Amino acid sequence: MLAHTPQLIVALDYPDAFRALEMAQQLIPARPWMKVGLELLMHAGPRIVADLRDLGLDVFLDGKFHDIPNTVAGAVRGAVITGARMVNVHAGGGLRMMRAAREAADVAAMTNALPRPLLIGVTVLTSLSEEELREEVGCARSATAQVIALARLAREVGLDGVVASVLEAAAIKEACGPDFLVITPGIRPARADDDQRRVATPAAAARAGADFLVVGRPITQAENPLAACEAIQAEIRGTANG
Ligand code: C5P
């Protein structure tokens, strides 16, 4: 039996606020978290986070900040003020950058009387192959070794967790401890068939120790998104109870 039940985050990958809010409204009865990624952020602006919060939904602002420490700190301050409950930065930006992000989140939350959002590190993008990582990015380690190294750094500076594939979730928990959060995209219900290749089912992600599961198209493109969302939540709970 799992000690906890992972939370479901629905990726609202839309090029406009209207469609994103329409989808969010349909999903309100299931109360999943909402993920605002770069596409929606650039089309709808940061105000979309407050609009989703007004529907009573928690928001992961997936801005994947990666810049010099001072600039990332400023971006994190802005992200905190949107009311997002989870924000991320690239762990590859280094210790000083992550530390600046953490300090900015603490100060912005305190001065605006808001809860500090969970601060999450992006490790290695799962879209990169081992070969691309080695030949193009110039990383000598394997993808898994790099993910674990970056997760350790993120933990060292006080980030709350990392984004990683289900395949790496157990190793991250082993290296960083059970309380260090693992957020896993690439989730597909058993019979899905689309362009995602390195995928895991919701039950497998929960068993691997993931704390948050990010799911987009299997819900947003379903004939009945609410039913699809509830079915995935039931699969996660089934794992948690059994
Ligand atoms: O539609 P789908 O379930 O594939 O959406 C997955 C979401 O997770 C997208 O918003 C995508 O940007 C995000 N993501 C991912 N792989 C990563 C990191 C984020 O698919 N490594």
C-alpha cells in the first residue's frame, strides 16, 4: 500500500484563455490541479492563473525559468504574486540560481501574505535522447545520472522536488528522501495511442512513488474530459488503496 495518494495535474495546453477556462470549468467537480505552461502563458498572460484560482483550482505555473540568478529571482517573485501553488525553474541553472529562486519565493510570499508555492526543479527534458544529451548538450553522464545529480543539487538548496520521468522516480526518492517531491509527465491510461513514447500508466507512476502526475491530452482531448479525469483519479486511488 502507498503512504500517499498522488495528485493529478491537468496540462491546459491551449493557445487561448477561453478554451483553457472552458476545460477547467468542466473539470471542477474532480478538483484536479491545473498546469499553465508556456503556450497558454504566452497567449493568455499571467492573469490566467488568477482566473483558474477563482474557479477554486490549484495551479502549477510551468514557466521553466532558466536565466541568471537575478532575473530568475524576479520571475519567481512575479510567479508567486499570480497565486500559483507550484512554480518551476531549470535545475541546470546551477546552485546560485536555484538558491536565488528559493529566497525570492520566500520573500515574495511573506511580503504579499501568500503561501509560498512549491518550488520545483526541471532536471533533464525527457524529449532529449541520450545521444542528444551527450553530443549536443555536451553532458558526459547518462540521462539518469544527470537527473539524479541535478535532483540532489535541487534538494541541497531547498527546492521542494523535481520534474522527471516515471522511470527515474524511485531512484530520485532513494537519493533525495521520501519527502522530496517527484512530478511525472508522460502518463497514459493503458489503451492510449498517440505520439508520446516513453510513457507509464497512472498506476505505474503512483507505484513508482510519484507525488504529482501531469496528464494533458488523454483528458483534454477525451470525448468526456470529466469522466476521463475521474477514471485516472480512480486508477491512482486504486493503487493507493491496494
Ligand atoms: O498531452 P500530454 O499528456 O502529453 O501533456 C504532457 C504535459 O507535460 C505537456 O504540457 C508537456 O509540456 C509537459 N511535459 C512533458 N514532458 C516533460 C516535461 C513536461 O510532457 N519532460
